[in-house]
Amino acid sequence: MRFALLNPNWTFEGSIYFGCREPHLPLEYGYSKALLEREGHVAEIIDAQLEHLNLDEVRRRLSAFRPDFTVVTTAPSYLFWRCAPPELRVPQQLVAGVRDIAGVVVGVGPHASTTPATALRKLGADVVVIGECEEILPRLAGDWSSVASIAYPEDGRPRVQGSPHAADMQDLPPLRWDAAAIARHSHHHHRFDAAPAGPGAEMETSRGCPYHCTFCAKDNFRNQFRKRPLATVLEELDGLVESGAEYVYFIDEIFLPNKDLLEAVGARGIKFGVQTRIDLWNHAMIDLLGQAGCVSIEAGIESATPEGRAWLDKRCRMSTMELAERLVYAKQRVPFVQANLIQIQHDDPVAVSEFRRYVMDHGVWANEPVPLFPYPGSPDYRRLWGAPDDRAWERAHEYYLARFTEFSDIQESRPEPLVQLERNPTHERR
């Protein structure tokens, strides 16, 4: 069978989306391609965002490839499955534009994982994968009735089979990217210490997180913490270095202290960035992190008060001042350190301002607390409304727009209602 793995050329006009808008390597498609080829299938990644392909160009590529299956994702790479655009406008328009030449249309991503029947209907897909997709896609070449973690129409109604799939990280192979794709990847995600001197890339050393903070939408995908074998990680990293990558961003939900990994990465002389919890790092491990080549830390502080952190169920044992000290210590060894803050109703604004002023006076960037979208599937969503239903995305979006008047600093104007985004012809794909 022939599988086209299609990443849309994303646009974000009118969206609440607060993730990075630059192209990133579609890691889920990299794994999928490797596993499909292992099973004897033919797979091709068509990354319309990285290659700046319009709809006509995507159609030409698909027509030349002649797919039996076309896979379309609802989020711009694994890095943003936890904070994807709530609206399905871009993948909807893409599916509509290639439906006649796509073969079987497969939807993957956080929407399919959390609300599979809704994603199936909105996309007009033939089947959607619930959870992590790379191990499920090869099974679609057979009888669907025996495949867990999918949803598809049957007798006019969605048939939902199984629960979200979690991949075996011990089995996933090291990724090998086409050198041309790496050469096009000029973006260095979350890097601010220096201008790029060569290509950037993304990869993961682990997947999932052992914590269950209320704001994090990971329960239906990338949830259980799993490490990749060190040898696999290093083989993939060596391939990126050979392809000319100067910088790598580790997309791990939580990059945990690991002496063997840091020493091995440091021996390769590549710069890298991470997202982590600073309370998990002692001084010695922060020293090693800096020595290994880390130039960017995105530290999830979320709240500058113990009450706020308790509300978020962060289970943080450090005081606010201890967190501040650890951030400042890290800044002395890593060029850029950010303390991520979100808007918490329980937080004292004076305490938040004092925390921000202190760490910023010592060179740590702490953002103005931003409102957080209650993603369907997150504990925050369940705390408000219970289990997601067919209107989950609309309900969360309406709540968000009604409650907040100021949003993240990358949103140029007030976001539009989700229903309008998914129907507005002014945002048609170029």
C-alpha cells in the first residue's frame, strides 16, 4: 500500500493558537514512515508547511504519488499536540481540496485522540486514529474491525474502537531525515542566544510526563512517561549532526536530568534547547546541562504562588524563592532561561509582580501570565464540564473568549469564534 503523510501548510489567522508558527519536523510522520516501510508499504512525507506548498502543489505531489491512504494531521507536529489550534479549519480545507485523489483519508492528532467522533465528522475522514499514530497506521492496511484505537463510520454512525494508543518507545527506530528537509529547516525553536548559523531540528529523548498538572492536555496522547533507548537517541542525533544541524530542540514534555544522556550529547558539540521543571534539577545537574551545550531552558513554573501551584496540582516541593534561586542559577550557566507563567485566579498579583521583577532583574525571562485555554481532555476541562462530548471544542472556545479580553502576545487581534473559523471563507487555503 502507498501512504501519503501530509502536513498542512498551516495558517493561524483569527486563532487562539499560542504555539510557535514556524515549521518543525513532523516527528510523528518520521516514525510512521519508518514503521510503514518496515511492513513493506511505500510512504512519502509531504510537508506543505516546510516546503511552502499551496493546494495546487499539494495536489500535484499527491497525483504523482498515487496514494492508497492519505494521512492528515490536526496539529503542527508532535511538539504542539498539547496546544494545537482548537479549530480544524486548515486540515478541513486540505481534506476537501484533495479528497478526489487521496484514497482513504486518515485523520491523526489531538482532536481525533480526544473527540474521535467529532474529528471524524468535521474532517470528513474515512478513519481517525485515537492516540499516538505511528504504530496504528500500518494496521489500517488490513481489516479495521480488529484494529484498536481507531474510529470510522459504520451504518451511518461513528464506530469508536478502543482507547488512546501509546507507542512502544523501545521499538521506535532512530529517525533519518532527508538532507534536503534538514537544509530547509532554518528555524531554531525557542533559541534566543544567537542567530542561526546552520539548520535546526527537533527530536525527543522521551515521551509523556510523570506529572498530571491540571492545565496539561496530554491524557489522551503522549501521556505515560517513556524513555527512548540512549543508543537510539544518539544514532538519531548523529544523523542530524551529519546533515548539518547546528541546534536541536528536544520536544520531550519534560526533559529530566540524565547524566549519561547529557555527557553523550555534550560530546557531540551541538547546541540544544529543552522544556522542563526547574525544581527537578540540582546545581550539579544544571552545571552539566550547561556544559553539554544547552542554550535554552523553558521552565514550567506556571504560578508564582504556592496556592496557585497547588491549584494546578503541580506537586512542587520548592518554595517560590527556591524556584527563583534555581532559575537564576541556571541563567548563570545557560544563555536563555524562561519561567513560563499562566493566569491563575488564586494568584496574588503583587506576588506575581515581585517574582517576575526578581528573576528578570537577574536575567531570567518571565512572561506576563497568559490565559490558558481549557483543552478538551485536560483535567481543567473535566473540572469545568466533565468528559468531552461533541461540542467540547466549541464549549471550551466560547468559555475562553467570554472570560478573557487579553490573550498571548503573539495574537495580533481578538480571536474569532471557533464556529466562524471553521466556516469563514476569508480564511480559505492559499
